[in-house]
Amino acid sequence: MIVPGTQVPVVLNPGSRRGAAAWPEVRRLLTEAGVEPRLHAVGEGRTLTSALDEALAGRPPALVVGGGDGTVGCAAARVAGTTTVLGVLPLGTANDFARTLELPGDLVAATRNLLEGRVVDVDLGRVDGEAFLNVASLGLSVGVTQRLTPGLKRRLGPAAYPVATLLAYGRHDGFRARLEFPEGDHAPLELDDLLQVAVGNGVHYGGGNTVSPTASVDDHLLDVYAIVRGRVRDHVSIARFLRTGDFVEHELVHHVTTRAVRVVTDEPMPVNLDGELAARTPATFTVERNAVHVVVPRHSRAARLDGPAGEHPQAV
């Protein structure tokens, strides 16, 4: 949690769905609590990466970041492996990482959580060094990302995800993939005519879908699933269980948990990391245990503070 009498850098992404109007309320709430917020806004000559680098230049004990999952994931990658605590203001369209952490969606409640919550550590996924918090995937999800324009998200909000999925589904071609497991915990899988391969670090993705019923951002495992293309009616039956994650039990879905997986495709394919196309196959997916310290509500069941002794920030 962030304690009164401290300064805290705040990075807000005005390109996120609610980011542009958030600063006055965030400043008011933190100031009234005795915290001095220092804004590092994206824009005005600063990209997200440069704003984050500027905010983290003095190795602050805490960083508040407001935006969507892409913004939060970028910040998480920069504080990973440090004792800087990440405070999240969910200002995007999907806010799946916030949903995983059981953060409130209301800006006032989310800001108060920074002051009243508790610190936990969560895992971070990696794809050949690139970070992701929720899910990395290839196949249909890439087509969805390409159709999720900022304008569509602003107009439709969370409803933009199913609309973009329907648009992408009609133009999707099946693909082949080989899943290899470097630690030898599973035999390699040779899979044909696939709709999608996804590797989950967190619990939620795609505006509230669930990776699997047992997925956790704090279990030090990746949930890997591959969906065979099949027929339209098969996908209708799978789609019914996307919210609960029970779709992984469907006969057209291959699902395993592991600490590392390498995905090889016939031709290089783009990989979607929390909504950003930032890698290509062949790619190796790994999990970085307890990499990020983050503030969650007192009641959150998402994670606990169980990293190496001596590296537990208690309050900042």
C-alpha cells in the first residue's frame, strides 16, 4: 500500500478508454490522503516507454499506472524483479489483469485501493524475453487484435471483443503447430488445423474470458491450450464456456499446465501478448515466479506475498 507523506510517480495513458479524463480525480484523491502524486503522462512528446523510464528513474518504492492491459503489462515488465510496487488503475476496455486481481473498476475505489490495499507478488509470463501478464496467443486472437481498433473500443467498450472475434473468425485459416516442453513434463504435441494456441499466465483475457477453472497468476505455472478448428457448431459449444474456463474440457481442446513450452509453426506467425503483437513463432514461453509486486484489495484471493525472504515491501 502507499502511505501518506510520500511522493509517487503516476503514469497515465490518455489513449486508453478512460485515461484522458482520469488525472484530476486521481490527483485529488491521492492529495487528500497526504500522498504527493507526480504525473508522467503519455503524449506531449513522451511515449509510454519514455514516460515509464522517466517515472522509474529514481527507483521509486511505488509506481501508479493507469491504462489498459497493454499499458499495465509494459509497466509490469519494467518493475519485474525489483521491490517497486505497482499500483493499477484499470482505465482500459478489457482490464483483464485488474479482474484477475479483483480490483474495483470504479476509479475512486481503485484509487482508494492504492492506499488501503495490501501488497502481493504475482508471476510474469515471458515470450523470448517479452513480457505478458494475462495471455499470449497465436491464431484467431491475432485477427481479433488486428480488428480491435481504438475507435471500435471507444464506441462499443467491452462489446468490441465479441464483435471483433466474429469479424476475425470468418477470415481465419487453420494452422499446424508443434508444442514442445523443454522440461520434459509432457510429450511433444503435433496438432493440425488449429483455431488458436494460447498460453496463460493470469486468469482472465479477452474482456472477461477465463483461461481455465484452475488458472492462477500466482501458481508459477502456464496454462497452455490449443483449440482445433472443427465446425461452427463445435465453436458455439466451446464459446458457451469461455467465461468459466470449462471449455478446456471440450474434446477439441488440448490443455496442459507447465513451466515452459516452445511453439513451432510451419511458417512464422505473430504472437499476441495482452493485445500487442510483439513476438513471432517459433517462440518459447516461460513463467517468471513472483516477479511483480502489486497492490490488491484486502479481500482479494488472487495472490499472496511469498517471494524470497528480504524482498517483501510492506508499505511504500
